[in-house]
Amino acid sequence: MSQQNPSQVIPAPTNLRLKVGASRLGAIDAAAIAKAEAALKSLSGNFDQWLQDEISKLDAARQAVKSNGQTAESMENLYLRAHDLKGLGTTYGYQLITRIAGSLCRLIDEKDKRPTAPMALVDAHIDAIKAAVREGMKTDEHPVGSALVTALERSVKDMGC
């Protein structure tokens, strides 16, 4: 007895362009981009203060870990502050901070490993972020900045993160 396949494949029409409008797919509104860039430029005078505020929050989170221990709550707060800097570093003109904060995030990314994360390495990351701002090391093209971030990333990798 042979089995017949009662199902049938009906290809769906691909008329998405007709529904959405071909001009909207892939189109970039140059005026909107120019307006966004102008708005960002007008805010750039505040970047240094905003960056300092974010670093202060990260440092306060570190102090809370030192005061309260590496609890789930204190380490989560530290992670969130590092994650914020990872996202904002480049926006504020410090690609190096984005890399350093990214390395710190990798170190404390897994919640179950946070209580045993080596605080000396956490401190090294935070101190490196502060040094990057203090010394104006914005990119990894800076020789000291490059050596610093490379050493931190290698240490995190050696930890298996």
C-alpha cells in the first residue's frame, strides 16, 4: 500500500514591496540623518560631564561591592554600570572605554560566576577606565591604551570568560 501525501505546498506571494511601498525599503532619509547628527553635535558639550557621571556610578557600584560583598545585588549593579559604559563610551568619544567596559562585562557576565570574580581584575578595569579619561586615551591607537586594554582582555580570556 503506497502512502500518498495529502498535503500541498502553496507558495506565498512575495508582494511585501507593494504593501510597504518600494520607496520605503532601504531608503535613507538624508535630512533626518543630518538633523540627528546636528542634535548629537549640540549635545556633545555635555559628554564630558555625562561620562564622569557614568564613571562615578561605576565607582560607587564598586564601593558597594567592597562594602557589602560580592552579593547578587551588588554585582548586578556593577554589571549594569559597566554595561552602560560599554554602550556609551564610543558615543562620548572614548572607544577605548567601550572596549575596557566590554571586557569587564565579559568578566562578570555570568551571574553564577560573579560571587567569585577576582576583585583585583574588576578594580583593574575600573581604574583603567578612569585612567583613560584622565589621560585622554580615547582609542586603542594610543600606545598605552592599547597595551592596557589588550592586557585586560587577555586576563579575562585566561579566566575562561
